[in-house]
Amino acid sequence: MFGPGGVLFLLSHEMLLTWRNFRASGKGRHVRRAVFYTFLTAALGFGGYWAARFLSEITPEPNVMTLGIIGGALTILFSLMLSQALMLITESLYQRGDLDLLLASPVPLWRVVLVRMSAIAINVGLFYLILVVAVCVWLPFFGGWAWIGFAPAVLLLTLFATAIALVLARILFAVIGPKNTRVVAQILGSLIGAAFFIASQVPRFSENESRARAMQDIFNAIVPVVGNPSSPLSLPARAAFGLNADLAIWAAIAVIAFLLAVWWYAAGFSRDAAAIAGLGQRRKINTRAARAMRSGVRATLVSKEWRLLRRDPLLLVANPSAAALLRATHGRVRIADQRRGGESLLLRRHCVCVRADRDILRGQPCLAHRLCRGRTRSHRQRARLSR
Amino acid sequence: MTNALSVRALTKKFGAKTAVDALDLDIRAGELYALLGPNGAGKTTTLRMVTGLLKPDSGSIHVFGADVINDPIAAKRQLAWLPDEPALYDKLTAWEYLEFIAGLWGVDAKTAAPRAEELLKFLGLWDNRDERTEGFSRGMKQKTALAGALIHDPKLLMLDEPLTGLDAAVARQVKDLLQQRVKSGGSVILTTHILDVAERLADRIGIIQGGKLLAEGTLTELRGRAGGDNATLEDVYLQLVGAGAA
């Protein structure tokens, strides 16, 4: 576990990479950064101080209302964690290029997956944990020991959210395949993350009286569910009340769920990774661009121009005639306009968006000689005029 | 004597396409074997199956007697794999990268350090050891990855297009290292499109197409097949691959 290739060795490597990537993502000078982090630490310190003072004055009683409020807060946290974990899991398969290296090494597969998923859980939970710890460090000073369980409860919630995200990712892979999983997982992650924000905005579209009623309805719907002391759904909230049996049960559930999810995910990990590397089954590409490619040079050019315009609408401003020309050329232009150097005109019409691609087009065997002929003709015309 | 690599009836299909078709291959210990073939011939797929990155549909693979399918860990301990586009960690220095790779293969830091120093000095990267690889050129990255592949002193080294995109000086360093490796008793398999490299370095050459081994042997043996003592490897290759394609 501690030696080379062990879990901690791999985890420290993951953490080092995360830290360096985090540092590289922050822009600005060292002084500005130092000021920012000092301000952040101070804000967390003061915020934590006041929150701890406030909480210490409340005696935690596991009644429906308190459990409901804490449970609601944890549910929101859970949805945010789930969203982030789902995105990080798909990213770990699609964007990190080191899978070949790790899978070709003699490190067992389960260890690679366990470490990578633990790193994801740490990444997901770190922000929330910092917030919670900022409060918890002050609690002993105000005698608020009863609330100290909040930190481990949040930590365990991270593990549980990562486990659910792993199961979701595995199901997506199995049902819709690795190619679609990336997009669907990102959309799903965003929707889950934004669910509470969207839900909270719904009442805004109704009138004041009904808005208040809607808020009350939502509150009434959530609190009894997550606040019922005998319900398993209130377990995380009960665990947050302190170091008690509920916390031990919650810890066991979260850790076992995480390990089971890792084990299940590892079972298909190398196959999924291979499929993502483009080595799995390949479908025939039948997009509009691919069809155009098969149907000739002109269709390919038109398709390319449309794609550029779609991706960068500024090209329309840069070249106002682009849309009109494309509309005129799309499916109507004939190469037969030989008298006026038709082919070179055709090429010009098709290249309204990016002038720099002329070299590529010149290298294209079908068009190169046409372009040259058109050029020669226009040179001759110019020479005649100058005479 | 145990073969460095023994492949029997190895088959891999991707959908309807058969990438590797009942391939038999034997690489002797202490030889440099070049696997040649056109694009899509099944070279990389074969090597990826040997490294355990892909699961074969049927057949067996043994690395120095260790079964890759049933005992992958034992097999992986003895081999190193360098893909055509090796993945380096941008945010690690060359030295940290080598430390990490050594750790993956269970080599402790004390053993790995002198080996890393030797490799980095040989490849001309010693002065860059504390620089992050994100600033490295392609050649430097390739050399760092090669040093990573050799850090645990593998008995079998497999390289997929190791010289692609390298300038002449770097290519020479890589070739020297491979030759030195073979002289010291290591086994090397490389795939390449540069026939000249195979001609000069390889003890034996295998030509693969459509997932099948078309021909195998020393250059002299292959020349004999092509029916001319003066034929170059290019002549032999084109003759065999052309016949295979037909």
C-alpha cells in the first residue's frame, strides 16, 4: 500500500498532478495571488467563526424541522457533488491520455480505478470540506461539539455521490455506448447540478400569492421526507448531529457503496477505455459533411463553407457577401461558365469564408488546374487592358 | 531456451473487420525483431494485445513463459511498451516522470535513481531533468518516454513507430540505445515504416498484412524469397505486400 506502485504512491501522484494543474490554472502575479488567498482565508476564518457561534447556541434536536433543513442542505450538496463527479469521471476516461501507460503497467486494474476515483472524490469534496472545516474548527471554542459530525458527514456524502456517479457512468456506457456517453454525461451533470436552481426559479414565474404557496409546497414536500427521524433518507442528516451510531452506519454505507461501485466500474474499465481509444466497433459516418464528401468536390466545398459560417458567425460580418454567395452557389452554380474563367470564379465563390485555405485547395488535384487556368486567363485579360 | 514472446493463433476482430487473424509469432530472447506492414495491417493491435491493453478474441500470448491473458501482472513486469504517441505528464519534470514510472513497476527510488541518471545522460536529457515536459520538443518527449520504458530494465521492449517525427540526431540516439539494449541481452520488437531502420537494425523481420504474417526471417532469408540476392528490403516488402494485397 505504501511502497512503489501502491495505493498511496498512486494517490500522491494524482494529488500532485491536481495541485500543479490547479496552480497552472490560476492566472496573475504571485502578489495578486497571495492577496487573494489571504483574503479567502480571512473570509473563511471569520465566516466560520460567526457560523460556529450561531450554531453553538442552537441545541441540535433530531426533530422533523431540524432534520428536514439539514437534510435539504445535504441533498443540495449531494446534487452538486454528483454533477461534478459525473463530469470528472467521464473526463478521466476521455481527456487524460495516461490510461495506456497505467494499464500497461503491472499495477492491478482495481488499484488504478480505486485511486483515480478516490482522487475524484477528493476533488469533488475538497471545496465543501474546506467550508465545513472552517466552521468546525471554531465549534470547540463555543461548546458546539454536537455539530462536529457535520465534517465527516459531508466527507462521506462525497464518497456516496462519487459512487452513484460511477454507477450512472457505467450504465450510460452500457446503454448508449462510449461515444455518446461523454455528451450525455455532461448534459446530465449540468442538469443535476442546476436542478435546485431551476426548481427554485419556478415559483418566480407565478404571481406573488401563488409563489409563496409554491415555496411552501416545496418545503412541505421535502421536509417530511428527509426530516423523518425513522426514515433511512434522513440518515446523513442524523449523522451530521455528532459522533453517534448514525454516523457509523452512514460511514459504513458510504464506504461500502464506494468500494462496490469501484469494483463494478473496474470490471468494464479496460474495455471502455479501449473503446474510447477508437479501437472498438466503428459505425459508418453518415453526417451531412460525410455525404457531401462522397458526392464530389463542389459539394464538399459548399459543406465546408457552411460549417465555417455556422461555427463562426463573425465571418458573415467580415465578409457580408458570404451568405448571399453561398445561397447563390449552393446547388445552382454550374461549372459551364467557361467564357469568364468560370472555374476560378466558382472556387472564389466557394472560398468566401477563409482565404487562407486557398493553398489547400490548390493542392487538390481536381481544382488545381482549373484555378491555374482561371488565373492565366485573368492575367492575359489584364495584360490586354494595359496595352 | 524460452522465447521472449510467443504468440499462437492470436485473433482480434473489431465488428466485422478482422484486425489480427490467427497470428503466430515467436521472438527469441536477445534479438531485435522488426514488424513491418502497411497501415491497418494489425501491427499496433498485436502489440496492444501483448501489453494487455486489448483482450484477444482467441489465441494465446506468452512473455518469457508468463501468460498475458491469465497472469497479466507477471507478464507486464517483464515488458515495456512505448506507443507511437507516448503520454507524458505535462506538469511533471523528466526526473519526476521517471520516478513515477519506476514506482509503477515496483522499482524503489534508490535503485531507480542511478538508472534514471544513466539513461538521461545517454539520451542527452540530463540538463533538462528538472524541467517540466510541457516545454519539451517532440524529440525530447520521445526520448523521455523511451527512458521511462527502460527505467525498470525490461526483458522485452516493444516500440510502436519509435522514430516517427524525430530528427536525424535524435533518431541516431534512439537507434544506438536499441542496439546497446540488444547487445546487453535484451529483446526488442519494433514496428516501423522506415524500412532502412529495419534493414540495418533488425536481426529478423516479419511482414504483416491483413492481420496475417506474410513472411518472416533474416534479411538474407527474405531476399531469398524475393528471388534476388541484391534485392533491398524495400523490394522484398513491396513484392510481398503487393502480392498480399492482390
